[in-house]
Amino acid sequence: MEMGRPSRSCGPVGRPRLVKGDDVADTAAKHVFLTGCTSGIGAAFLKFAAESGRYSVSALSRRPVHSDVIVWNGLSDLDNLDLLEQTLQDFSAPLDGIVLFAGELPGRTMFESTPAQMEHLFRVNVIANMVIIKALAPCLAEDSAVVLLGSISGFKGSHDDPYAATKGAIHSLVKSLALKMAPRTRVVGIAPGMTNDTRMTDDLVDGLYQRTLSTIPLRRAAEASEIAALVDTLLGASARSITGAVLDVNGGQYLR
């Protein structure tokens, strides 16, 4: 059931590219729109893209991330949804994928959060993704893919229940969009558990990292680079029959 897409011309003129050195003639690279690329898993995928030479990247970012990455209009305030939508209406480059990894992890329970803080979290973690996909859907090519970042928390719950609720919403969004955007575009989610070099591990109190590892059957945390490689697989031809799924990357900590 392919959705009705707004009409917009998305041609090759002005197509932003991520290139290595002087290799500006390679037109075989997949063009991906990326958020969350300044830290964690998003930064790991950006590094993978640069080193593999298989991707050109356009990004929303708070700051420059790579000399060859187009930071689209410098927009970073994902809470300003109207400005976000207006800005992306000017985007006209064809896309092979959308990878949305931006989000906030405040670490507060609902009892410690104000209504404004909870609303802000949903705007940034959920609604901004919907706005971006809506705005860029006309630019998605045949056999394209959208990859969204869920979380183990969205399945099993967590201390910071507003965050867990936003990730549960992302998991639901993956399923509903997969039906609407097929057969032209696949939609897949990734639900990491503990992952090194991300906000999940960087701010843990002393001893909590090892205690959490003891609850994981594989006794290890994922590496951000491993999830970046999984994103590469999901964007590729070997994943052409994967859509509507949220893939667990948690070492067996939560089985469903």
C-alpha cells in the first residue's frame, strides 16, 4: 500500500556529497540524509560512510562534522518543528536512505519531569522524525530505506519512562510507515541495549556499567561501530526483504 507522496522534483542538481580526497567523480555512492551525527551511533555511521567511500551524506547537525558533509542550512533545533519542516521543503536531492539517530536521553523519570520537559522530549525524539520523513519522502528513490533508532527501553521499559515511551513510539512508527511506504521504501528500526561510547554508557555512575554487563548473557556491550555496520547492511541489497522490523542489538538482555 504505497502512500500518496507530495509532488516535488528531486533531481541531481546540487546533490551534496561526502567524498574521500579528490575522488569527486564517483557517482555510485548512495546518498543518505543523517541526523545525530555528532556523537554515538550516528557519529560512528558517519565515520563508516567516510571510510568506506560508499555514501554521500547530508546532515542536520549542531556543528560542522566533516569538511565534505553538507550541514543542511545549519539547522539544529529539532524542537522548532515548523522551522524544521519549512527548511526541509528546500531539499531537492535524490535520496537512497534516511537515517535518523538524533535524540535526547535526559535520564529523568516522569515524576521528576515537568510537562514542558516531557513534551519537548516527544517533539525531539518522535515528532521531529515524523516531520523529517514527511518532508523528504518525495526525494526517496526506488529501493530506498529509512532507518530509525529505537531502544531496548521501548520494549522493556526503563528508569526514565518518558524516554522509554518515546522509543516505544518509534517502534510503532516503524511498523505503520513500513506499510505506507512500501513497496518503494523500506522502514526498519534498531533497538540497541547498552552501547559503548554513547550517552547510555558515558554518564553511568561508578559500578553501574559492570553491574549492567552482568545482566547481559553475552557479557558485553555493543560497540557503536557494530551498529553502524548494521545500518550499512540495512541500507543494502541484502536487506531488501526486511521492512517493518525493529532489530534487537542487546546481547540477549531482553528477549521477545
